[in-house]
Amino acid sequence: DAKTTQPPSMDCAEGRAANLPCNHSTISGNEYVYWYRQIHSQGPQYIIHGLKNNETNEMASLIITEDRKSSTLILPHATLRDTAVYYCIVRVPAGGYNKLIFGAGTRLAVHP
Amino acid sequence: EPEVTQTPSHQVTQMGQEVILRCVPISNHLYFYWYRQILGQKVEFLVSFYNNEISEKSEIFDDQFSVERPDGSNFTLKIRSTKLEDSAMYFCASSEVGVGSGANVLTFGAGSRLTVL
């Protein structure tokens, strides 16, 4: 699995967009980018994933650069409840089997 | 929305005692996982399970640990003789079998906090 690099922490004002970067310069052609988050010792929560194209769902948007070496998770209007550790994980889908390896992630603090 | 259910939410035990943590995965999911998180540390993979057998395990998952799917709904993690360092949050997760990237999304439970005294 490709290694990812994320900043250890970020701040964001409530109501503003939170842009969380992830570098994955060794990503291979069939590896997807997955984002999860963990709110204060709760179970990790899936957010979004993508391969090449930008993706959007009800939680967030994922922007993947054309060379696929980096991506950005965007929370368009951050709320206090978005304070969490965000994990960027690169992985090849394997018929449903998906052993995720979590790094340290980015600790996002949303403040009033 | 379907969810993974874990019990108990918190268990306190004495060192050397056996502990069983229980999980009810999402009903149409066939891959099951256990992870743990020691306070302040990363979420660590322990074991994955498919078709009634372990498909992969980490170095952490030694002979003190075992997993079982005793019936069609439960998935359990047993620690035979707990140690102080087993104190952690234990998360169960499941994923469905299928092709395509969406089938690889893990759904996690809320976790079971184990405290070993």
C-alpha cells in the first residue's frame, strides 16, 4: 500500500471550509484514496473515496490531483462536530477485503 | 442506516481473567475485522476473518487472542488471560464482499473499552 503523509494538526473556524491535504506520491494506478475520521475515541467513520475523478457526497468533497500524487478532503462548512482525527488511506480494493492501516492522521480542531 | 453493534461498551477485568468482546456485523457483510486503540495511540489492525477462518492477523494477535463466529450473527474476540497492556478500545468492523471500490468500505462499531486492573 502506498504511504501517505498528512499534517499532524489543523485549525478551522466554524462555518468555513476545512481543506485537509494528503500526499501519496508513490500511489499506484489501481490504488484508491479513502478518507475516514475518528471523533474522540469513537469507531472510525468512512467519509469518501476516489480513484482519479473528484468525488462529492453529503459529507465532503475529495479532490485528487491529475498526477494522483496528492489529494484534498474538503468539508465545505465545518461545524464543531467535525472536530476529529482525519485519516487518508491508500489501498487497492480486493473483492471487499480491506484491511486498513491507520497512520497518525490529521487532528482537525474546529473552533467557534 | 445499518450499523455494527458491539458489547459491552466498557468492561473492567482483573489481570489474568478471560474476556470476550462481542460484535454483530452488518447482516450482508462477510468480512469481519478487529482493531484496537491504546489510549493516545493509533488504531491498530488485529485480525480479519472470512468464511469462518482467519484471513490475516497482525503480530499483536498472539496465542492469547482468538476469534469466532459462533452463530450467524455474532463475531467475538476472546482474550484468554488479560494483561495490563491489553487495556484499550477494541473496534469491530465489517465489509461486504463484492467487486468495485465501494465494497471495500469498512463500517466500524462504537468500540468496547477494556480496562485491565
